[in-house]
Amino acid sequence: MTITISHKPFSTTASDTLVLFAWKKAADSKEILYSKFLKEIDTTCGGIVTRTAEIERFDPSVGKTCSIQTHGKIPSRNILLVGLGVQNEITVATLQKSGAVTARRLKHYKSVHADVYLENDFSNSITEDEILHSLVAGIRMGNYQFTNHKTVGIETLHIVASVNIIISEKESDSHKHTLDTAIHISNAVNFTRDLVNEPPSLTTPSYLAKTAQDIVKGKQNMSCEVFGKDDLVRMKMGGILGIASGTDVEPKFIKLEYNVGADKTIALIGKGITFDTGGLSLKPASAMETMKMDMAGAAAVLGVFSALDTLRPRVNVVGLISSTENMPGPNAVKPGDVVTAMNGKTIEILNTDAEGRVVLADALSYAVSVIKPDVMIDLATLTGACIVALGEEVTGLFSNSKELAESLLESAKQSGESVWHMPLVETYKDQLKRSVADIKNIGAGKWGGAITAALFLQEFTDPTIPWAHLDIAGPAFAEKDMITSPYGGTGHGVRLLLNYLLKRG
Ligand code: BES
Ligand code: ZN
Ligand code: ZN
């Protein structure tokens, strides 16, 4: 799907569908509000638009649409009315949903060329740029389909060839820049989705390493280094090696670098468990069904890197990925075994299903001792407990820095992702201490698991380096179709991180 932007008089449009927006004054209001332009079209069409919306009892809430045949009154065959929700409560997130539902309905109605008429008569709390950006990103995310392994029905899948956004003023360089940025960011999201959606026997640690190498190939400011098992032994990464002992598939530690000579470096660290069986603390079958997604943190880091060369933030970025399978093979680490992380701390592994924190211990130690970044952010599908706390759509954010937490929350808002600030409760640290080693990999008791996991990670950070941990266990994978993402990987984290990086420089 190509997306263009133009300012052209309506009479010259040759699209098959014209997309127009509608909204309402308040949540309980029955009155549908329209743009001036829609009212003009309605008059041209003899009142058919407003009349159909009324007859169909169209509710202009987010996610709702209404299709109207124009019977030759205007060049477009159809008008698709798309709900934006409540006036002045329209946000980046709701606009992305409206964009996504637009793409889905265009596909449903087998539209080939669509025009979207965009005029902001509906909100004074959001900028023109944000509106354009959000709609375009939403359209691209809503248009996403993962068909790599489909052989049946593929020929009948409809492709919307082009969407043209018509704006009321002459298109400027700033409009074009916003459009390009939204396209690059949504490409990165869809790149991450593809990686998560591929089967786990394909997306092995070596596959992630190859993907990283492909991303940097031919790019001047980017490089990639891949460390295999012997390197991990040499680097004393006992955490990754311990978890990898149950599989024959080689673990990899992957380092990506984007260097623009800036004075600040941000490290992005991803959990890359390419399949999580739980190890000897085996998961039940139903809990294992979606565990190919346990590399979604790593996939988000790769997604971000896939867009750095085009988006060009003015800050250096280092990506670190700890990747292995977590399998219950004959040599697998056993509950009660002790491993030593790269920073020398010993970890008693009491539950082999709490493997993410163990592999991240090495990546965080590496970041602190080798990269010495100005900021470090890890992304991990770390705990079921975070899903219990926040549900399937919200990321848990933990941080040792108020300032970093606030900027990430701001980026979340600006990029349409849902993030909630969670506490690192000092007194819970004791739960990790009752162990034959320096620390054990699970908390005592059954409560607050997302917090004890974050506190475990904190042991491998440096209090002088601002660090944030994003537990994306819930939103990384949609277990049912959502408006902005079909079943599968969602690419969560990518929009937030790219927004954060672009604001740094
Ligand atoms: N990968 C899982 C966490 C997870 C669960 C992600 C569900 C997405 C959906 C992680 O490795 C895990 O199994 N964590 C355990 C920790 C427990 C054993 C302390 C959990 O959350 O149950
Ligand atoms: Zn696990
Ligand atoms: Zn896991």
C-alpha cells in the first residue's frame, strides 16, 4: 500500500472510496458531528450521507464505520464514514485506531484506491502533525497481515493499492516529513511483528543474529557483532549459558551499533528467548502455545534498528540481545543449580521458567561494564504477573530514574502506546536474598512477581546509569484480533522507543 499526501480539489479525485470522519460532542451524545467538507459533499449527494448515517444509527465512536454508496453523484463510488470518538478526547492512540479500522474496512470493501479527507474540525488538543502521523501509522498497522505460511485463500486476499490523504492546505515539506516518519515507524513495527509471528524453529538465535547483520549491511554508521557459545564462555556470561544448556541450538549474544558521533549513547536491551518451554520447570501446554513470542523484546530492538538509518536520530544507540531457547534437554539447568553472571554475581536458579531475567543479567552487566551508556532501557516479555497486574494492553515500566520514567511515559503518550509506571519496592528485595547464592531467580511467595523480577534485573544495573525496564509480556502479542493489530506479534515498544530516540537529538 502506498500512502501519499496532496491538496487537490475534490472534483479531480478518481478514487473508488472517499473516507470521511465523524465524531461526537460527548460520550452519551446521539448527535453526529461532521466536517465542513463532509457537509458540502452531502449537499452534492442530495443529503444521502447524513441520511444514511441516521438510518443506520451510525455511532461515531472509535472503531465504528458506515459505508455509503454515492450512486454517481461524486466520482468516488463509496463514502466510508469513520468514527473518531469524542471531540477533544481524540488522542494519538484513538487516531491510530481510527486509521487502522479505515485500512481494515477498505480491505473488506475491496477498495483499490482511496482518498482520505483530513481536516481538523474535531480537536484543539492535538496538533495537525500528530493527526497526520497517527492516521498514517494507524492505516499501515491496520493493513498488516502475516501471510508467509498461508497457501489457502491467499489469492483472494485483497490489497488496497493506494491511500491518498487530502489536506485542506497546500502540502508542505513538513507534511511530507511527517508522512515519511510515520511510514518508517510503522514499517519498523510491522518488521517486528513479522519476526514474532514466524515459527520458533525458524527464528532461532542464529536467525536473529543474521537479521541483525542484514539490518546493518551497507549502512555507514551501523555495525553488528555476534557472539557465539565460545565467546559467551570467554566473556563469562554464565546466565545465558545456563539457560542454553537445555538445548542443542546455539545461543547468541548480539550487539548492534548506530553511531552518529553524538555525545550520548542509549543502550536498548532485548530478551531474546526464541522459545520458552519453561525448561525443567515445564509450562503446561496451553501456556506454551504462544511462547514463540518470548523474543518480542529482541524483535523490538531489531525493529528499532531497522528504522534508524532512515529516521536518523542524533543520538548513538547500542542494541544488545541475549538469545537462546529455553528447553528441558538432558543437560538443562536444574532448579537449585547456581550460575555466575558476567558481573560475578551468583544466581540460584530455583525456577527454570524465570529464565528471562537470568539471560538479561548478562546483557545488563555487559551494558554497564563494556558500553557504559548514558541511559539503558530493556524490553522483555518477562512475567505473567505483569499481565495479571496490567492486563494485555499495557506495558509495565520500572525505573531507577524519575526523569527517564517521565520521558518514556511522555513518549508512550505521543506514540500511542499504553505504559504504566510501576514501583521498585525496596522491601521486596529481601525476597530474592534467601538463597545459597547471592540472589535467587524467583521471589518468595506468589505476589508482586513483576516487581520482584524488575528488582532482580536492577541487581545487574548501575545506580549511576539511568535504567528502565519495560515488561511487555501483555501487549507484545495479541491473543485475539485487535483494532491496530491482528492476532500475533504487535510490535509493541517500537513506536515508543523511536519516539524517545528522535526526541534525544
Ligand atoms: N516468558 C514468560 C513470561 C510470559 C508469560 C510472557 C505469559 C508472556 C505471556 C517468563 O519467562 C515466565 O515464564 N515467567 C514466569 C516467572 C515465574 C516462574 C516466577 C511467570 O511469569 O510465570
Ligand atoms: Zn519462562
Ligand atoms: Zn520467558
